[in-house]
Amino acid sequence: MKSDILKKLIKEAVREVFQEEMKEILLEAVRSPKTIVSENIQHTKTPIPVDVKRNLRNMIGGDFETTITANSSHAQPSYTPPPVNTMGDGSSLPSGEVNLDQIMNLMNK
């Protein structure tokens, strides 16, 4: 028997078995009893200790409201990181202007 014919027969047999198994798995999943899960979540506001507030205020350098909770909705000031030079030595482009003809010559090559 040629290897191509044997390969086709094996592929067909594997497909059939896979389809039958998947059909059984899906039917079992559909027929199984469904359990309903419900959660009872209680939101509590826990005040932050004064020393933690003081440390946060010192770290961030901003003023806080008197009551800070985990789910408070007051607007926070946006943070702007300090500028950082990310270019390495020799990675900057030379100053000057580029002519449109120079760009066209590069594109035509």
C-alpha cells in the first residue's frame, strides 16, 4: 500500500473519531445541570490612617481631601514624568534640510 493512501485513510479516521468525540463532549456539556453562582459583595469604606495619608502626601507632594477611601471618585491631577534623554551618542540626525529631489531619488532606487 502506498504511503499517500495510508496517510489519507489515517487522516479520515482521525477526523471521524475527533468529530464523534467532540459531538459527545458538547452534548454532555449541554445536558449537564447548570449551577447558578451568585456573589454577595459588600462595599465598605475603610478610612486610611493619618500616618499613611501623611506619607502619601509627602511622597506625591499633593494635598488630599480629609477622607480618602478606596473607591473615592475625586479627580486626581495628571502625572507628567520628567523629561529623559533616550537618544544614545551618535543617534541624532544631522541638522539641515532635505530637498524633495533627494527624497525622490531615494524612492526611485
